[in-house]
Amino acid sequence: MKVLIVEDNLELCKNLEEIFSENGFIVDTAHDGEKAIDLLFSSEYDLVILDIMLPKMSGWDVCLNARKAKLRVPILMLTAKDAVSDKIKGLDMGADDYLVKPFDIGELLARSRTLIRRNAWTKSNTIEIKNVRIDTLGKIVRVDDKEVKLSKKEYDILLYLAINRGKIVEREEIIDHVWETGFEMYSNVVDVYINYIREKFKKQGVDDLIETIRGIGYRIRG
Amino acid sequence: MKVLIVEDNLELCKNLEEIFSENGFIVDTAHDGEKAIDLLFSSEYDLVILDIMLPKMSGWDVCLNARKAKLRVPILMLTAKDAVSDKIKGLDMGADDYLVKPFDIGELLARSRTLIRRNAWTKSNTIEIKNVRIDTLGKIVRVDDKEVKLSKKEYDILLYLAINRGKIVEREEIIDHVWETGFEMYSNVVDVYINYIREKFKKQGVDDLIETIRGIGYRIRG
DNA sequence: ATTAAGATATGAAGGTTTTGATAGTCGAGG
DNA sequence: CCTCGACTATCAAAACCTTCATATCTTAAT
């Protein structure tokens, strides 16, 4: 899961980054509205934490621009004021939730997870595709109750394809979600990993899990 | 180094002025918020010591105004209260650190120096320690212009120690900042990397960069 | 000074990630 | 149907990360 934290107070930003990192997120940060927009359009996030008061472009404008561009990423707004009108304005601008500063970290994490979950898949922590089962809590993958041992990157890639099953996933998209930002794109590393994953599944008799979409990327059939 | 001390208690203000002067700082003082703002916009300071309770304009408002105007000078807040909410509020308003009154003079000076130093390398993107130079933009490390090739983890650890130079850094702290969350703590992986880093520097004739603090961790001398 | 206990340094092996080279496959156009 | 060019799969090596075992060093107590 990849989260973008937009907050101009560097200290608070760093704290948030640490907290999200500690909770298993890959974190990017921006300290002003323009940088936020840049990152939003250059990488795909699963969640955005967005302060309202920002240099260069306010959080509201960031939100508005993102929605105009049909970005559907969940946005959680942070506001220093507690006026209800701000809440209404924020939600009206396309935010999915808002939180008043100072806030409780536990609540921030809880709401973040809710947004991500609501946004997409799995309340169940398990994804099943034919006789393949992915336990996302234990990070264990099985074929008919027999474990397929995957390395971290192998697992991350498989999980991402599984979450998006039915959808064609581009290599670049996989890199965006599995690797740190700024990873060299002109590499065949995704292909190599797909090969590794296929080999391991083939040993369990599964040889048609990931299909190649020539010229685009890969897909797991839904 | 130029410091602005904003404190309405004249006695305390004079004491602070003396202490900072004795430690090589050029000192300006202000006794209310408006004067502070005036000085902030008419001179460039390396540090601001800012009391919260002030006549005419509170420390928070001074801080907020300074940040709005894109002043990036490090601000150390002094607060009479010790409530956590004050800390959060202060950091939220753009302060870089805070200290509860009454405070220890040694600690005030130490934190002041840390803030100035942190600000310095943030501005320049370069950290220099003796003949070792870390270019944090290019992520390149050099000894006397000769590059020392470090792997990602090696670089991350060195950078963390360098940012905190002068401070003893525990192994756990390093793991918290360099590894992903949930990393197994009972591993000697940090020791191993310290060894790798030392070996690479030794090849360039640098053999005393990282010192071992027995029972605690490691340190790069500031 | 000697020794024991604990902490750190080092060596080596195993697994993972990444890269680069080569082989194989697909599909559009002739 | 064939060929060419582009795309994908595969192989192998290198670099990197991590673990574990052993050696060495430090400290404190005797």
C-alpha cells in the first residue's frame, strides 16, 4: 500500500511518515500543493493524506484538481479548524474523509485503512482464485492447502495482480505499487519476477494463473 | 550565527542573551510579537528562540506568520506548559522544536545547535565530515573527491548517522529509520553493515569515521 | 594481572534482487 | 504463408541483503 502525505510542516510530516511506514505503508511526501499534484499524476497511490493549509496551492485545490482529472484515490483531509463548514467544503471538493488537528494517531490509521478497504477489495484478508488462496495477513500463498513459498517481491507482485484480477496491469503500474518511488523503469525486472512466480506455481501444477497481455502487461483472470 | 530571542520576561531574556553571546552567537532580542515579526523580516537569522506567551502577538502567531511568508529559519518554541497538545500545536504551527520551561541551559544550546545544523545541510544538500562529503541529492559519498560506492542500505545507514552526527545512535533507532516496519530486531544486521561501511572507507584511508559506543550503538563525531 | 561474561567484529554461506545477454514468440504487413 | 521487427521469456552472473557461527575485544570483578 502506498500513501502520499501532503503536509508543509516538516516535523509533523516526518512524524506521519514514520507512523505510516511503521504500519507497513510505502510513503511518499510532499510539502506543497504543486508537488502533491505532480506526485499524484506521476504515481498511483492507495491513499492521500492532505493538509488544507499548504504553500503554492491549497489542499482544496489539490483535491479539486485530482478529481477533475478523474483520480479516484481516497483522500483524507487534515484541517486545523473545526468548523463544520470546512467539513462540508472538504467533502464537497471530493475528499473522502476529514480529520481535525490535533488528531489521534490511532484514529488516523483506522480511518486510513477504512478508506483503502472501502475503495477497493478484501474485507476478508483472503483472496481466492481457483485453487489458489492468498492469506494477506500471514502473507502465505497456497495451492490446494499446499504452501507456495514466495519471496517478498514475488508475493507483492502476485498480490497486486490478484487485487486487480480481471484488470490488465501494466508493468509500470506494478513497479509503481511494489517498488519504491523513483525506481528505474527501463528494466525487465517485472518480467523476471513473473517468470519466477510462474515457475513456482508450475511446480504445483498451476500453469495458467498469470496471463501475458502482449504490448501491455499481465493479468490474472477474474 | 545569528539568533533572535523573543521573550517578554526581561530578566530571562537578558540571561539568554548573555548565554548565547558567550557561546559565539550574535544576538538580537524582542519583547513582544510585533517587534519579533519586524526583526524577522528585516534580518536573516539562523535560529529563533520564541516564547509562546507574548504581548501583542502570541508566539504561535509569530510562527505562523513567519511560515506563511516562507521564512524557513529554525524556530525553537519555549512553553510554560507541558501539555502534549501544546507540542502538537506548536509543531503544527511550524516550529521545529520546543522546550518546556524551566529548561536546562545545556539542553537549550544543544538543541539550538542541532536545529542550525539540520537546517544547514537541508539547505545545501550536502553533509561534510572531515574529508568525507555526502551529496544527498545524488546520493554519492566521496572521500577527498574520490567516490566511495555504497549500496542502498549502506548509504542509508551512513546518512542517518551523519545527520545525527555528534549524537549516539542506537541500533534499534537505525533499524527504525532504515528498514521497513516489523523488521526482526534481534539480528546483528546493523553491525554487519557498519563493518561493510568501515571496510569501504578504510580502503580510502578513513578508519575512524564511525565509532562504536559499547552497549549502546554507534556515532559519527560532530 | 587474570578471568569470565557480555558485546562487537568478522567470515562465510544462503537467499533475494537486479542486471544484461540471448533465445524464443507473436503479429502485422508483404 | 513468410519475414521482420518488436515484445517476452529465460538464463546466468553480479550485487545485495540477511543470517548464523565463530573470533575478538571490552569491561568489571576477583
